[in-house]
Amino acid sequence: MARRPTDGPTEAELEILNVIWDRGTGTVRDVNEAVNRLRPTGITTTLKLMQIMVDKGLLARDEDARPQVYRARWSKSRTQRRLVSRLLKRAFDGSAAQMVLSALTHHKATPEELARIRQALDEMEGDAG
């Protein structure tokens, strides 16, 4: 049975997506070699995960190429937006303020990150005014 495309990526699937996003495309072997730099994993495990990801609509596969080449169906930014939206609804009752405050409380932001956050807030205030 095919999985719903709304099923989000697991942590292992996000590792694979990050490899594909960085490279643009990749074979199972390419992805497995990159993932192995993060943690040991067998090529059959990587293959199975990538097959599941095709079923979930996270990856597309060029069936004509040998070996088969995979690419992400969605951009990194679109995937991040969907994950943040789901987290916002599920864990923070839809409150962006609670989510941002929680993130900043539990993760020390760098000065560069804080500057980008300030800039984004200034731009949002400018758009609202």
C-alpha cells in the first residue's frame, strides 16, 4: 500500500534528503556513501529507505537510468516550511511566538542568527505598518 504524501520524513529520511539536496541527484550508492560519513548504514537499508521515500512522494526516481538516479520531489525550503507548519500546529497550538521562544530558550543562537532574526522582524514590522 502506498503511503500518503503528507507523511513527513523521518530523521533517517531527512539525512537522505540532505544528501540529495546538496548534490541535486544521487544513486543509492552515492547516498549510502554520504550517509555512512554520518553513521554506519548498509546499502540495503539505504535502498529500502529510498524506495519508501518514493512511495511517500519525497523522492522521484529515474527508472530509465542505470543505476537509477533519485532526486528530491520538493525543495529543502518547502519541506522545512511543511515540517515547521506541522510542528507549530501539533506542539505549540499554532503559536509562532511560543515556538520561536522555545527554540531560542533551548538553543543558543549565534550572533549572526540573532541578527537575521532581528532583520526578519524589522521587515515584518515594516510590511505591517
